[in-house]
Amino acid sequence: MLVEGMAKLWWCFILSSSPFLLWGDQGELDRLVAESTRVRSLTPDFSELTRQDWKGLQTSFRSWLESRLPNDAPALDVMFPKLEGQLKAELRSHDLLQPDKPEGAVGYVSALKLIQPSEYRNAVIVQAGISVPCGSDDSWYLYHFTLNGKQRILEANGSSKHGNEFVDSQFSSLDRFGNRLLYLSWDGVQCASVWNGLEYRVLRLNPEADHAQPVLSGDHTFVIDDDPAR
């Protein structure tokens, strides 16, 4: 406990004396800007784009994000309360956030949300999306922090070639071995059809949340506004 407390005090001193430390590697930001610019300029008919066209942007977004996340648990305790706002401020200052009027605004960051789940100490959930034709293609990440580092435990996306918007995540209660189940779901990005699909995953997380094991997955179609009793 003494070592952990001293580490937290050290991070408080470093962060207070080095305001630019939060912004990390400039190279990751430059790559994110370049990928965003590339996707925006691909074609005047954005409806022709598919996930393969913006895959590089998703990768650059994740790399930039991970370069900005705290390096360990003591730093996480200090930085987390203001971290989401600081990340969005950096994105906004480089014209990377989706405009308020999103018509045709493909290739921007459409979603960024950081959550500390009550089920796991020193873990962070990141919900991250990029704007695609008719919606947002959303990724879901889980990071585990220790005294000495951090690790990405899970990266989850939908599988539709047109993108998937995140719907929900739920943790189960503990089983007798200390494991939890994690439920994730997305629906499909689509412009006008009343047909859509709900894609879901269920994974098992161990007590320390340092690895995730797939349990089951599925994809069910449905008609928007249809009577569910029929």
C-alpha cells in the first residue's frame, strides 16, 4: 500500500508539472488525422463505402487512444476524472470530431466514452466509434491496469460490412469460481430499410479481468416497428 501511495503521489507531481504529457506521441495523432482525411476524400458517393475502406481509420483511432491512456493503475487514478474530456478536446482541436450536422460527415470520430466498471477495479471500458454512411461503426474495448502497466483484454466489433452501432453491454453476477459473463450487442448500420439485425456476443472474464474467453455469439434479424408478439 505504501508503494502504491508513493506511486500515486509521483504521478500527481508529474501531471501537475507536465501538462502536455497527456497528449503522448504526436506521431499517433498525425496518423489519425491522415487516415481521417483519407476516408473523407475517398468518393463523393459515400454509400459505396464498406468497412474495408475505413478499417485503417479504426486502427489509427485505437492506436492514438492507447497512446493517450494512462500507463498504469496509479496514473489511472489520477487522470481518469478528466481524461475523456481531455481526449475529446484534442480531437476537437484537430477537426476530428463529427460535426453537429452529420449529413455526409464520413470519416470522423463519432463516439468516445470512457467507463470504469464497478465490477472490476483498475479496468476501463472504451466505447469508440467512427462516422460511416448512415451511422456510426462502434468498437468496444476493455483495458486492465496494474501497478506496472496496462493491457487490452478485449476488442470487439460487429461484423456487418456497412458497420455496426453499439447497443448494450452487461456484466453478470459472479459465479462460484469468481468469473463473470459479459454480454455485448450491436445493431446494423443501414439507411432506409426496415430490416435490421441484432448481433451479440457473450464472453467469460476471469476474476482479474486479464483475459476474455468467448462463450457464444449470434445474429438475429428483425423488422423495425414490427409487433414483437407476432
